[in-house]
Amino acid sequence: MIPRDRLRRIKARHDELEALMAEGGGDRDDFTDLAREYAELTPVVAGIDRLSAMDAEIADLQSMLDDPDSDAEMRDLARSELEALTASRPDQERALMILLLPGDDADARSAILEVRAGTGGDEAARFASA
């Protein structure tokens, strides 16, 4: 289970970065750093929003099931949808946990790839020369 206060801090930082970038203050390097951090947090915040929306929908469906005045057909529909959402929630939480994993420092560095014509004949040589 992911601590809710950690998710709130991530969203707050994302909103703060968005406001700082909208102000446009600072020099170019500062803006680049802000934009880079904002871009790293954006998929995490999207995952948090998806999980929050799923939790809200689960709560709504549960309240519909608990309501004695609701229609039996609607309750059956809510029950089936609640089962599907409850079954897919762990997958959504797992995906968010993966997004929360710290990145590798090597991910931000450039890479050099050398392609040589080796075994493979003329086709490999043509590929390497392109």
C-alpha cells in the first residue's frame, strides 16, 4: 500500500512546478531543471489520478449497493462493475508503484552506439554505412 501523504506531496510538488514554470522567472538553466522535474512527475501524477478516480468510483458503487432504495437491476450492474474495478485495482496500484521507483542516473546521460560491418556480408556492411 502506498502512503497517501507521499502521493499528496508528489501532487503538490507537481502543482508547484507548474506554477513556477508559468511565472517564467529565473534563468534558462532553472527553467530547464524545473521542466525536467515536471516531466518526470507528470506520468506519476497521472497514475495517482487514475488510482484516485478508481477509488472514488469504487466508493460510489459501494454506496449504491448499500442504498436500500436503489433498483435491483442497478444494484446488479453496480455489483458486477464493482467486482471488475476491485479486481483491476491491484494492477493499477502496482503500475503506480513502478512509476514511483527511483530512476537510474544513467538514464539521463547520452549513449554512443557504434555499428560496424561484421559478419553478415554485404547487407550488414550497407546497414553500417548508412
